[in-house]
Amino acid sequence: MYIYLCSYRCYCKSNSSVSFSGLAASYTTLSPTATLTGSPAGGAFSGPGISGNTFNPAIAGAGGPYTINYAYTSPAGCSASQSQTTTVTAGYNCSVPQTITATNITGTKALIGWSGSSAPQFKLRYRKSGSSTYTYKTFTWVPGNNTYLLTGLKRNTNYLVSIQALCTSGNSAYSSAITFRTTSASTRMKEDEDQVESILADVWTIYPNPTQTFLTITNKAIPEGQEIQYQVYDLTGRIQQSGILRDNSIQVAGMERGIYLLKLIYGNKMETIRFLKD
């Protein structure tokens, strides 16, 4: 129990009366988000990688020591705080990607997977069989999700695809290439891929949008208990936060006003939805 007595002057206890737990001394950039608990409850956390009461090592990035602060002000107006430090090291494995796969193939899309490599970013290259010209796609890796949805393909066409790991210490060689063929569609059974956005709107519910403090995200087609990973990007492609969706909610209060892209990864699927932070 903490007692604060205030009259004309405020007599507050020392900073030892305020504390928090849940922060480890070190993390890697692949570590899961840590939930912090302040005492007394009701204070505010601040520092690199902090969103509400969570610390995200991937957002803080490799480096440190980072100072995480918990500040509390009593109803009587007395304030105290406590700080702890942590470090984040790169938890990447920049070896050549292995076991390249192509699944969920349609007329214009294929889900490309790999194993054995966990770099900050990857570069995928692909070309039509018989062509010498590659198209390149660079993307940020989401820990635990070794897949990339390749879109914009042509129907009934053979493609070669390989993947390269990108690290600050140097890039890996490209993986061995695999070949896959997109499907063809008859006139009667043509895939209606132009309607993807409207289909997503029927499945996903995101509110409020625009939002000032949080987003609530639900999907009536996903079974209860299904893990959903998320990433929030600004329109320049910089990641603002990421983690595992918990309680169907993401805190965005600390983000600047603007348009953002929310990427949701679940099972072998990945969707991107736009929202406005007001």
C-alpha cells in the first residue's frame, strides 16, 4: 500500500515506491513482445520499442542499452518513476534460404516459402521460363512466417523463383531456383481476383477507422485460437510496430497522424488493409 500525503507541500516517497516488472536484461530482434507490469498500476511506460505497456525488441532494433521508464502520479499529485535498461542483439541467420516451395498457386498468385534463414529482409527474384529478365521483390521478414505472397503473375505460365537473405553484415547467395506453373481459368470459371478487396471487407472487421487510440480487428472466418501476426507500415514502407494480435486489438495512440498499412499473417495467408490514424 502506498500513502501520499499532500497539503501545501507534497511529501512523496522515493522512487523505490514505484517499480515495474517484465523487462529482461537482454533480447534478440526475434524475441516476442514483452508485457510490462507497473506498480502502482496506472502509470505510463516510455522508451524505445514501447507501445502502451509492451516492449517490442524488433521495433527497438539491435542496440542499447535502452532505458525504459515507468512514471506514476498519485491522485494527490505526487510523482515518482523507475528506470531499467535492456539491450537488443540481432537474432538473424543470414545463410542461404533452403527448401523453397510454391503453394496456393492460382492464375496470378503463388505463396513462396523457405526455411533455414531468418534475415531482416529478403529479396525474391522470379522470371518466366525461357526469359533471362528477372523481376525483384524486397520485403521485411516477419519472425515465424517464412512465406511471401507473390502476385501479378500471368495465367498458365511457368516461372522460376529463388530467394536471397539481406543482412547488414552482407547478403547471402540466392537459393536454388524452383519452377512452378500458374493455373489457367476458363471463361466460365474465371477467377474473380479483381474483387479481392470487397471479399476482404466482408471477412475482416476493423474499427474504429479512422482511429485515435486503438484498432479492433476481427475475422469471422478464422477459428478461435488461430495465431495472427501483424505489422504496421507507413506509406514509405517503414515498419512502425509488429507482434502477435492479442485480444483482437492494436494500440496506435503513439503513432503520428496519417495513412498506414496493416499486414495480417495467419496460417499460409497474408492480407494488407489500409487504415487512418487521426
